[in-house]
Amino acid sequence: MSARVTSTERKLRVLHEELDACRACPKMIGPVVHGPPIASSILLIGQAPGPREGGFGRPFAWTAGKTLFRWFQEATGADEDHVRRAVYFAAVARCFPGKAKGGGDRKPDPTEISACKTYLEREVAILRPKLVLPVGGLAIGEVLGHEGPLAEIVGTVRRADYHGHETDIIALPHPSGASTWHRMEPGKTLLARAMRLLADHPEARVLRG
């Protein structure tokens, strides 16, 4: 293990200890959920954990995760364990926001997003990722400032400045079972294109190894 990897993982462990102790948002339901301190050049950013992830202690541990990891396996050949070892998992918010009044999971509000953003900024500074994968509309909006239709952004590679660091960005739709976007056209075709772009990206070699 190189000195840089050791230093990066040590910094991430310190950050994770702070994250685990965070109680900044009174409406959020703990525990804090994050992936392991992996020194990866690929940063995946979800929306927020669902009601099950806290019990498993890892992001994308339930139905949406099964779909997400199937996308990775079909595109790169990497199974879930391999992806989790190769990709750093983060999110716009790290605690479960609770249920929305109309059903489904509540989206984090601007104050909650801002509270967690400081951790994302530090993760970007530590990792200096060469590829960022925002998953779902909220994460895409936070990373790229894009608020239009998913069809305008999914299936492309964008070069952008994210928290002061220039990186490639490949946006993915949310793999939620409640969403039909990725199962209908044009979403189905655009998702396949996005996953091909991901698989062909130079940083994806860690998924093929």
C-alpha cells in the first residue's frame, strides 16, 4: 500500500468519525450512513439513505442498490463487492430524511443539504476524484447545477468544476423501484449509453481488474 493511499484513508477515517458524531439536522433519522474510507478516483454521490440502509450500515443496501449494482455488473463485469471496494460512496445527505407526507421518502431540505455539503467538499479535497457519478436528480442538480430533464444530461460525459476540483461527470438516473424513467424510453437507451461511457472511462479500469 502506497503512502498516499494510507494518508488518504487516514484522512477519510477522521472525516467519518466526525460524520458519525454529526447531529446537525433535527428532522433527520440516524444513524449516519457512509461507505468505507476507500482511496478511490471514482466518487459516487447518491441522494440520501433509505429506511433500511442504517440497519445495514452501508449505502444502497436495499432494492435500489440491487438495481444499481446490476447496472454496474452488466456494463463492467464488476459485482457488488468489487464495486464497493473500488468506488467511494457518498451522498447529498447521510441520514434518512424520513417519509414524505404524500408517500415515499422525503427529500432533504436546503438546510440539511448545506449541513452535509461541508463533508462532501472535504471528501472531494481528500480524494481529488477523476470521475464523479451523481445518481438521481437531486445529486445531479447539486453536482452540475442541472435542473432540467434527465434526458438532457444522462448519457453524456461533462467536464466540470466540483468544489474547486475539475473532474469528469457521468450522471445516472436514480435506480429506485418507484421511478419508471430508467425503464422507459428515452431513459432506457440513455441509461445504457451512460453505463457504456462509464465502462469506457479510463478510471473504470479499477472495476475491470
